[in-house]
Amino acid sequence: MLASAGLSGLAHGTVLSVSVLAVAAGMGLNALDVVEIEPTDAGVVAIVELALIFTLFSDGMIVERELLVGHRGPTARALVIAMPVTAALIGLAAKLAFGELSWAEAFLLGAVLAPTDPVITSSVVGAKALPAKLRHTLNLESGLNDGLALPFVLVLIVVASGEGSAGGEAGLLLGEALAGLLIGAVIAMVANGLIDHLPGGGITAKYKGVYALGIGLAAFGLAESTIGNGLVATFAAGITTALVERKAINAFREFNESLSVVLQTVTLFIFGSLVVGSGVPSPAVAAIGLAAFVLFVARPIAILGALSGSDMPPIQRRFVAWFGPKGVASMLFALFVLKSDVPEAGLIFQIASLVILASVLAHGLTDTLGARWMDRRLSRSG
């Protein structure tokens, strides 16, 4: 954490990124036998899940009312069309590359790798020089697809394990996602509605961020302990907070973004160590080829097809097509698979880890360059 934060000034505005530095630190210290982290440790899953909770809540608070209403078209296409197509393409390629995977296991890998990561997209989302529609399409897609992909991951784990039917599990998990959406929105509306009626003159300045964090955790906890999807509830709570409590949103956002960055840095460090510990899937050539397919073929084809005919300019579509990094959500889903009874859970985890590592490096090294390129193209065309 000291090194990542201390070098953030150097990394800012260059091809480096804190994400790349954190992963490299984890890999280096594991290779030197200084750090050893077991992927099945319950603490590892808890840390990754917390990082995803805080990231989803913080990203939800970035949403602006007019953009949520006026620019929902590209985001809806990315979620409803591109994400399932991406998962299907990855599943087909995985089955061809690794014959030992069953069809259920191959498509499970596709579901694990389909979501994009709000951690690595944060630098692009925050680049005010880029068009608002482009930034918010990436933000909403990366924020929503984590929670939406989770039910598919859980259904396919059940099917691949031979423990149940897909139909029954799918209906149950769809209901959990909808319940999570409702729970998150209600918790946020009630909690934000109480702000002006709290005793003693309300919340003191230094506790505003803590109050907001409590909203996100309460939404997640209530959803998970009842009938809802906690990740969907968390993101819904963040969006609702942004819509109903505009005057306090800056104080809320600054605190929660700082906390989410702490957990993201730790998570990426852990992931770097896990990659070294898990090893390279065999055959390595097939694994590398699949990673290249995920980054350069599956995502671009799915996004460009989904956004065809939309009102988003072609140059912006190409940018969105490239910038689909894999990260915290895919790490968490891969850990879920590893702890399951899926026969080839170890191989799926190894492949997913390699793809996520390739994505962190490729997208982490091109986020600043890509934003600059887009800014220059827009300036010339303007």
C-alpha cells in the first residue's frame, strides 16, 4: 500500500497504474516466498467481496439523474446483448481449447469472465475530457454487470456440479436480483430521508462518509440475510443515494471512493499472489490463445454488434469495445468456483486468473493512453 500510493504520482498520466503496481507487488513477493496466500481461505473471499461492495456503492453514486434517464440506451444494449454474447463466445472458445471442460464448465468460465471491472475503469470514468455518455456507459455497465452476472455464475456452478436443474435455480436467482434491487433502493431512500431529521442537528462533517458507507453495507447485509442479491442491492443503494441526496453526495463519494481504493489495492495485491500460486494452465499455448480471444475478439465483437445502430458515434463504440477490463468481480466469481464441487474447478480458476492478469496489464497500461487518444480525436473532429 505504501509503494502503490507513493508511486501514484509517478503513475498518474503515464502508462503505469496503481492496479498494475499492486498486482506486480503481489506476484513479486509471492515469487520471493515472502507472501503466501491460499485461494480457499475464507478471509480472501471476504476481502474481495468487501472491495466489490464498496466499489459498487461508490460507482452507483457517480450516476447522474439525467444520464441515467437520457443515456440508458447504450448501457442497456451492453448489458442485455453484449454481456451474454461475450459469455457465450468465451464458453465456446474454452470448450474448443480445453476439451476436458464440460459444456456447463465452459459456459461457467464464460460467465465468470463476462463482467467488466469498475476498479480499472475508474480512471476513464473520471476523465472529464471524455464525453459524458461514453464515461457513464462504461460506469453503468461495469457497475451493473457484476450483480447481473452473479446469478448466471451460481446457476452454472449448480449445473456443472450436477447438484440441481438450471431452470429452478435460474428462477430463484432472478427473484433474488429483483429483490436486491428493491431492498437497496428502499434502504437508501429511508436512510437519506432521515438525514434532515436526525437528533443533535444531524450528521457531523467527518461522519458523513461513514453514514453513506452504512447505507451500502445495510443494503448488502439485509439483502443477503433475507431474499435478495447483496451486490445488486449495494449498487441500487448507491444510485438511489445519488438521486435523492444531491447536497451531500460529494462528502459521501470522497470518503467511500478513498475506502474502496484501499480495498481495491489490497485485493489486486492478493490476486497477484494467487496468480503465481495457482500456476499456468496446461497447455499454456491454449490458455494464452484463449486470453487473447477474450480481450481482442469476444468483447469487441459483442459490443460492436450490440451498439450497432445506436446513437453513439463509431469512434466511441470502438473505445467501449476495447475497454472491457476483467477484475475484482471475476476474481470473486473464480474463487466461488474454486470452493465449489465443480469437477474442473481448479482448471477454471487457473484460466480465469490468467485472463484477469492479462486484462489488468493490458487495460491498466492503456487506460491513460486511450483517454488521451479519444480526447485528441474528439478535439480534431470538434
